[in-house]
Amino acid sequence: MRIVLVGPPGAGKGTQATRLAEKLRIPHISTGDLFRANISRQTELGKLAKSYMDAGNLVPDEVTIAMAKDRMEQPDAEGGFLLDGFPRNVSQAEALDKLLQGEGMKLDAVLDLEVPEDEVVKRIAGRRTCRNDSAHVFHVTYSPPKKEGVCDVCGGELYQRDDDSEETVRKRLEVYHTQTEPIIDFYRAQGLVVTISSLGPVDEITRRALEALKRD
């Protein structure tokens, strides 16, 4: 299957992408991983992307699209793939359509993870990260530490990252609504969108997604 995964920040896309890719036996292709891999390997695309990033500029769509094209042409993606974080806007979605058409392929589904905005804010703004090890993350409601403000693992101080503040989260949501959400209508016109609720236990959301993807 060839799937695009969409949803607002805090919808659990990363978690579900990993789980779905494993169950469907297709590679999970995330924009973040593409950038990191190309930059670390110092590919021409990676060097180009880094030059924009170092200058504090957004990486142009054509560079992101070229990275995605290169990844989708790898042997492990012959049987399909799950795209996470790409396309991020309508112009990228149009470019992806052309790219796939040129290869005689098309998307099978666009999975839309739906979650109320207040829940997104609650999920992200409630995160607390360990100053000693950023891999240790807690949540004031869903997974609180045994002692408030103290990491269960190493005893380090827990703090709220700037990226996790309510103000920042709401700005990220504005960007999502303005730039990314329109691709849902773009793909809905093609009959590709399946929407599921991203509320509830992780296993239940995965089950819903797999059922939705079997709609045909």
C-alpha cells in the first residue's frame, strides 16, 4: 500500500506511522528522517538542505520532494510506503501526484488522524522532559513522574521545553490549519481520505486505522 499519514501536531502520527508500517510491512518514510539521513551522509541534497537551514531559511519544496523521490525509489519501497510529514502543503501534494504518475503508481489512501484542538494542547503542553536525558519524557496527566518535577529514571529535573508551551503549540496548530490541512480537501476530491479518531489507547487507534485502510 502507498499511504500518506496526516493529522495535527500531537495526533500521534509518529507512533502510529511506526506501528502501521510494521504491520503492513512497508517502510515508514518521515520528512525528519529524510533530512537527517541526507545531511549525515552529506549527499548533494543534504548539503543543499543544510545550506538553507544554516541560513535560517525554510528548505524549498523542490529539495524536500527530491529527497522523498530518492527514498521512494529504494528497493524496500517497491511494495509500498507510508509517508509521514510529506506532503506538507498542496504544492507538495501536486508534485507527489505527478511523481507517482510518472512511475505508473498512485496513492491507495490518505489516513487522517483526527483529534480535538484542546486535546492537542493538553497532550503537548503537558509534556515534561528530563534536563539530563531528553529521551526521558513524562506527562503531567497521562504519565506523571512519581515525584513532581523529578525524573523517575535518573533523578534529573523535569522541565517544559519552549516547543511544548501552550503558546507555541497554538502557533503550530495555526500553521497546520493554514498550510497542511488543505491537502485533506485536495485528496478528499480524489476519494482517498479515510478519517479516524486519534483518541483512546494506542492499540485501539492502530486497530481503527487498519480497519479503515481495508475500506475497499
